[in-house]
Amino acid sequence: MKHKESVSLIKNTEQSRSVHFLSLEEVLKFILENIRKGETNFFLKGDVGSGKTFLINSLLERIGIEERISSSSFVKYQYFESDIFNKKHRISHFDFYQIKSKDKDIYNLFIESCNDDLTIVFAEWPDSILNNLLITEQIYKKFLLISIDSKGKYTLL
């Protein structure tokens, strides 16, 4: 799936705390800079086919990981290990699209990953997590929410 890099205005006002990124490159730089600062948990929202998996695969490529994550219809959880900023990190990808009821094993793994400072967590379809799991405010505050629209436009919410 190929996505065009969208162009939009960056806005970050008191009325609207959202930030619109100008390109895929800009959002990748933002993610890496936040990882450098210790912000390692990311929620990804968007319709089917909007580019959530594409974004994660682009990041994996950027940090030198050759493997790619699969579609949500096949896998709920995948992980990779890599040295990022001179530290060994685990990149965990959770895709909650297919989860219809509580899956205690995957949720426990998710919570454990969120609390590990050397694990970078990407969670697609976060509404499933929020609706089916009591997430403590402490964990929720650790997440940066990136929304992707059907045109491939990235917004930090």
C-alpha cells in the first residue's frame, strides 16, 4: 500500500491542542524524538486502510528492522528488538481490531509492555482497549495519540 505524503498546516492553539504533521517524514521524526525523551507508548487511530500499519512499518525500516508487521486480520501482537539511541528496545505492536471480548493474556501483555521503559508500544484500534479494559490514568497519560485520516494525514491529538 502506497501513501502520498499529505500537506497541511501545523496548528497548535489553545482552542485546538492537535498538531497536524506536514508529511510522513515529519511524523516519523516526531515519534523518534519522543522515544529519545522516554515517551514510548503510542495509540494509532484511523479507519481500515488509512495507514496505521504503514506508519509502523516505515518506522521499523527507519531504525533498520527488515521484518514487517502483518495485517490485523492475521496477528494481534508482534514484537521486534533493536538498538535505538544506544539502548536495546523491544518494539511491541498490538492490533486490537479483531478483539471482540476480553483476552486476558493479550491485555496483560499490553499492560506489562506499557510499564516497561525499554518497550516501545504501538497500539492500533485503541478504542477497543479503552472500552474493554480498565486502564489506569497513569498508563493512559503515557500514550501519545496519533490519528490518521483516509487521505494519510497525520494528527497528534
